[in-house]
Amino acid sequence: MGTEFSERYRPQFHFTARRGWLNDPNGLVYYGGLYHLFFQHNPYGSEWGNMTWGHAISTDLIHWKQMEHALLPDELGTMFSGSAVVDWNNTAGFQTGESPAIVLIYTAAGGTSLESEGKPFTQCLAYSNDGGKTFTKYKDNPVLPEMAPENRDPKVIWYEPDKKWIMALYLQKNDFALLASPNLKEWSHLQTLTLPGCIECPDFFEIPLENQPEISRWVFMAANGNYLLGKFDGNHFEAETPLLISDFGKNYYATQTFSDLPDQRRIQIAWMRGGIYPDMPFNQQMSFPCELKLRETPEGLRLTRHPVQEIETLWKQSIQKEPIFLDQDEHIFPIPPAELLDLEMQLESGNSQEITIIVNAIAIRWNVPEHCLEVLDCSAPLPAEIQTLDIRILIDRTSLEIFALEGTRNFSCCTLECQTQPFILFKTAGKGAVLSRLKFRKLSSMYDLQKE
């Protein structure tokens, strides 16, 4: 493995750019056997600026190959966030061969470069007829003029019942818009939605109820992962829930899901905003790809989130432990030291007031009487009746991702505190706690196959 992928603070199973700054995932799309991950990228430095669309491809959502940049700044502005679709019906007329075009829908951020000084934020198109190797910007850009100052981040989907495209767009303050188009070029306004406390990077999609595909709901999600569940008739979205929280950590932002997946899975990647990577040639990382599902819970319909099953290709050592009674104040479970971990466990509280898990120097605390889960100064409320808690933990060199209570209480956290330790420490206050399940898995680096 070349040294450029093994720097001290280089995440080993989370995507990072080879060089330079990275933020929002853009244009997540599947086509021709490849997952395409586009991303906000500064090719000239490790701080935000000079926004272009970086590009990486994968056959398995795990091993990524960075490609040439897909979109470079032009006279309309630098290249801010957006989405991608496969235009199967050639509605935009961009297709030149037998295969459909991939179309990128993006924000040209006017006024963010000398070349675009004095110009507004507008929405534009680019297309590829070679499977995403190269992209051509539409000659008549922009296709959507300014609707509000700094409107941005178009997420576009195909609405099959009406044979039309739907765009979710951030406007300003806490306002978002839904728009429609027959051809990706001409857009009409359908609706304005207000999501308190939310800005930027909307996602909008339909998802079936797990094990009951005849029932579905529409999800409107903002950059911070807060979301509404509701119904959509092609013209109007009607929310049926208050705003719900999908992640309680400090480092989960600009979420986006893949379009055109062949197996109907709903796979999401977020920018793990705010990480620190001292003296590295890159800056910032993506979250690990996760599958979203809609599940009926005691709290009502909720999205759940779990690491994609493809993570199994990284498992290199697996240990399963029989149930352990945690009656003493501390219980040490020896494990082979590893900096890359995938842990699954289930805890029963018994009469304990508190159960703390310490793994690789990171503490995860279940405060039983206060009904909350606490991780790195963040907390998530738990239902008062909960006596059994399932927790899955992914640990990389610079991040910690936790999926608890069937994937409804999640934490995305960046930290440099991950220190490899040859044990998991359980600390309890009170009697009767049981570790009813523990699976410990060491992970390989996603770069192990990239011999240079």
C-alpha cells in the first residue's frame, strides 16, 4: 500500500479525497455496475474554496477510486452542491448513443469567484454519454434562475406516476421549494416548505415500509438529517410527522441518497463535517454508506439506518462472546488490539442506573434513569420503557459511528481520541446488567487491495 493512503490520520474505511478539502457528497447515482460519488472539492488546498465536483467510483460502496474532476468553475460561478440522475427516457434530449445519459443538476454559485462576480446563484445541468467518464455542461445554462438569494443544492428525482422530474431546492432561511419539470430544462414551482432549524442540501424520496412494500411514505430531509415523513401526490407534500432527528452526533451533515439503485435499496452518505486531521494532505471525510429503511416502531413510523452489508468484505477477524453478567463495577473483555472495529452488542439494564462502554478510549454511556444515550458530549433520548438496548459501533482512525435502538438513535462523531486498546471495558452502577450479545470484528483497510 502506498504511503499516501496510510498517513497517520487517514481514515481507512471512510472515503477521503486523495488531496485537498472535501465537503458535501453530490450526485450519488448508480449506473452500469458502478456507484458514482461526486463531492464538493477544493483541488488547490486543504481549506474550503474553489468548489469543483470531485468524482469517485466503486463497484461495492467500500473500495473507491478517485477520478478526474467532473465539474470545474466557470463564468456562472463555482460548482456548489447538487444531484445526479439517469435520464432513461431521454427527456432532456442529451442522449447520443444507445445508452441513456447521466445528468448532473448543480448550483452555479455566482459571486464566489472573480469570473462570476455580481452573478446570482442559479441551477444548471451537465451530462455524460460515456457512463460518467466525462461531462459536458448544457449550452443554455442556467435552467433555473435565482428564486431567492443563494438558493442552492438541487436534489432531483423521477416521479413515475406523472412522468416528470421533481426538484427539492433550498431557498433561504428555513425555506425549501418543490418544483416540477418534464425535461430537466423547464421548471415550475409546486410548493414551499418551512423546516424550523433546517437549511441546505434537501433530499426527497419515497421509501416502502419494511416487509410491507405496498405501504410507503415520502421523506423530506434537510442537511442536518432532520426529516419529515408524509405523502406526496406529484404536486404537494403533506407532512404527517413533526421534524424527526436521524443523527444526534456533531458531525453529520449534507446527507444524500443514491438514485437509480437497481435493488430498491435506499443508501445514504453524509459529510462528517468538522473533523480535524493535523498535518494531513487532505481535509474532511464522508460517513460510511448506510442503508435506510422505514420501520413501524413503538414511537410510530421511523427511518432506521445501518451500515451497508458490504462492510462484511472488510471483516478479517470475528469473535462472538457468550452472555456476560455485569454485576461487578468493572468488567474487562480482552480483545485483539485493532484500530478498525465493527462491534455489535446488546445490553439489558436490570437494576443498573448506568452502563458505560469504553472501547479504544471512547466512552458510550447509557444513563438508565435519565433515559438517554451519551457519546462524546452528545446525547439522544430513549423511550422510558427501554430495558434492552442494541448498539453497533464503527471505529476508524478519526471517527466513531454508533447505531442504537434498531438504528433510530445514531451518532456520527469525528475524534482523534481513538486509541487502540486490547480490551473493552464495561462499567456499571447498580446490579443486574447483562451483556447478552457481543460480536467483535476487526476490519481490514479498504486500501489493502490498492498495491502501488
